[in-house]
Amino acid sequence: DDEVEAINILEKFSNTMAGGHDDHDNSKHTDDIHDNSNLANQIFSHIYFLCPTKLRDLLATKLRLVISSLFKEGGVNKQFLDKLMKKYFNLKLFQSKNEKKLLLTVEAILKSSVIYYLSLVKADSGSTFSTVESLLNEYPEFASSDIDLAELNYLLVYRNMMKIALQVISPKRNKRLLIDICSFLECSGRVYITGGTQSISTSRRVRIYEHEANVQQTKRPNRISNPKVIETTTATICECGSEILPCMIWRHNTSKHHIAFLKHQSESSTSSSSNLSAK
């Protein structure tokens, strides 16, 4: 059902773009792809076959447009990626929860083509590891016997893609996007969901993200639930004196300020009673 809905959403917006229609842009960039046909085809084929089967044909045109833009621009920078989704989609049309979720998936796939392109043209830049041994030197905790060679190779690719992606995507507010892109490009076919109950394999990839992005995991402060109120119908002895006061006791509020407040309430209550008696 989710796949059917995803197809319907993409078909609905397949020809709806912020800056025009697919056919116009496709003819506009034909020469750019032609001049770099080998590299362009390599990128397209790699990303196309990594895509979920149901989304391949729906994203094919957009994917070709993104790839052709890479050669037309003559390079990639943060501005290129920031404007990418706005260029090919009218983002305001994606309103429902499922539409926004799908848009994030599409963003990760299309931007993956850019990161893969950079990995090919910067293969000898020295920022990537060529062996598992190099990975283990940087991350000795991955040398555990619980991690097999296949997983280490996935982590190696993931780390290299993360290193490249961080050159053009800011880690700030983009943790989910970066993890999605790099896990997509590691070619394992897995989806890693971060959070309090995340798997061990997900934690490894979060560790790489934090290390390469030089960010520390920030723990959310424990939520303080609303103080539970205990209603008492009988008298309760308070520390403010010998007065026996019917009151409401807040379980979490035992501060001196609270005791002073109860004392003040006691005095006010006594004063009011005296005034009534006098009348």
C-alpha cells in the first residue's frame, strides 16, 4: 500500500516543477550529458539500480536532469545542492505526512547522485580510505569479532561517502539526510533508523557521522512530566507549623518556597476565619 501511494504521489507531481517542465529542461541539457556520456551513464546506472524498484522509472527523468546539471555547472558546491530540490519540485505541493516523507526519500536519492559523482572525480584526493585496515585504524572499535568482513566493507564505503558528502552538505540540521545518502550509497540495501532503540549497525553509522562531522551527540534532557497532584480530603500535617491544613500536595514540589507558600496560606486562612468570627 505504501508503494502504491508513493507511486501515486510521484505521478501526481512528476511534471510539476518550480521552474518549468521536464521536457524543456531535458532538451536544454542534452548536449551536456552527451559530452560526458561515459561518466554520466555510469552515475545514472549506479543510482538508478540502487533506487527502490517502484520509484526507478518515476525518478529517471529527474535523475538525468540532476546529472546533466553537474556537468553544466562545472562543479558542485553547497549552493548547488541547496537549490536542487527547489529547482525540480514545487515543494509547497507536498503537504501530507506521507508526501513529505516521500520527498525526503527523493531528496536523498537525487543528492546521492551528486555525492557519487564527487566520489568518482575526487577518487585520488586522499580524503578516502582504500582499505579496511585504514578504516580500523581510524575506528578501532570496529575490529570486534561481531563484525564480519561484508559489514566492514559497507562501513568503508559509508565512511568514504560521508567524508565526501560533508564537503558540500553542512552537518547542521542534516544528520538524517547525510545518513540516508551514505547508507544508500554503501549498496547494502539497508535503511538505518536512528533513535533511542536504534540497532547496533545504525549506531556504527551514527558514530562515523559524528566523528567525520566533528559533532558530539547531544542527549535530550529527561522530560519532566507534569507534577502528579494528590487530592486529599482529610487534613494533612505540614512542616509550616502545628496547623492541620486540608490541601493539595504536589509530589515533586517539596522546596522551602512551597513550605513558605503553605504557611502563608495557613496564616491567611486563620486570618479569614478570625474576621468571620468577629462579624
